[in-house]
Amino acid sequence: MAKREPYIVNGKLFKTKDELRKYIRNIKDSYLNGQRLNDEHFEFMFDLLQRHEEPQIKIGCGIAYMYVKTNEVYKRNQEFWLVRLDGTHTDFSFEVCIKHSTQLQKFKNACRTAVSPYIMQFKLDFFANKSEAICPLTGEVMSLKNNSHVDHTLPNTFDKIVQEFIRQYKINVANVELFTAEDGRVRNEVVDKELEQQFVKFHNEVAKLRIVSRRGNLSVAILRFT
């Protein structure tokens, strides 16, 4: 029998696809028709949506919010919908997102793990001499522990940095060995530490970071993957 592959979504580890599916259905069933997802559930579903077969098409210009809607034909079925920044609506299938887990996506997650200490240090340095700041995108108040995210500014979004690293170093992602959830880890990691440090160096040389609010990071800051 083939070994079941665990899943990591927004930092949460699920041992099986069915366990992840149950968690998502519990989210969906906790909302009434037309009700918006709260911040915690929005962040989880936003991360899951990045695994969709066509995330660019679904997200478009960026997401304002997500909500649950009753299927117009099968009234017992609840569906996830999103509203883009331009006001357009579309549904999306969480089943499609669950099934579409690629080696490239795992490699990107491992790259994010590699630079996470530097991302956190940037945030600590930003708030070292102030308790609050104003988000440049939304005007919301931010603090170190509340409503503040680190954003990669255009044109070097995190995904584009990973793609350029792959191109310049001629990396065959399919052959990159990774520590994944199958190894009991909650985040993917690159096994080859020399390769990992090459990416860290490359990232830190080209990335331009800024502190934005949660809504600014997930909704207003343009699509982070291609």
C-alpha cells in the first residue's frame, strides 16, 4: 500500500488528506450563507488557494475577502467564494486545491522556511524603537505582535525571487531532496544545506521588504505567485 502523504497548510500539519478535508469542511460548516470568513480562516484558505491548479485566474487582482455561499442548485451544499479587489466574485473548490500539491510548491515552502529567521529579524528591527506603525497600504495601525506582516515589494515578490533563483542556478526542482511533513516536520526544508544557504544569500541580496498590515499583505499587495 502506498504511503499516505501528509499536508502542511498555513503552518498546520495534517497526517492525511481526509484529515485536512475534515478540517476544511468544519470551517465551511461553521458559517451561514453569505457570511465572511474571519481572519484566521481567511489566512488558512488563502494559503490553501495557492495550491489551486489556476491560482492566478482565481485570485486575479487580489482578494478583498472570502465567504461561504449555498449552492444555488444543491441547497444543502455550502461552497467557498471570494471577492476580488475589483468587486468580482468567483467560487473555488478546496478539493482541487488539496489534489494539486507539486514539488515546486514544496520547494517554494522550503525556501520560505530557509529565510524565515531573516524575515523575523527584519520585523523585530522595524519595531525596535517604536511600539506602533501605520500600514502604508491600508492605513491600519500595526504593532510587533498585532496586525503586522512582512511583505516582499514589487517587482521581487517572493515567488519571483524563487523562480529567478531556479533559473540562474539551473536547478531541477524535481531532483531537489526535501524534508517534508512525511518526516514529521511542520515545515518543508531543503536537505542540501549548501543549496539552502545559496538561496538565503540570493534572497537577501534582491529582496526589498516592508511591514504591512494583515489585510495589506493578503489582499492589497498584488498576487505573490505565478
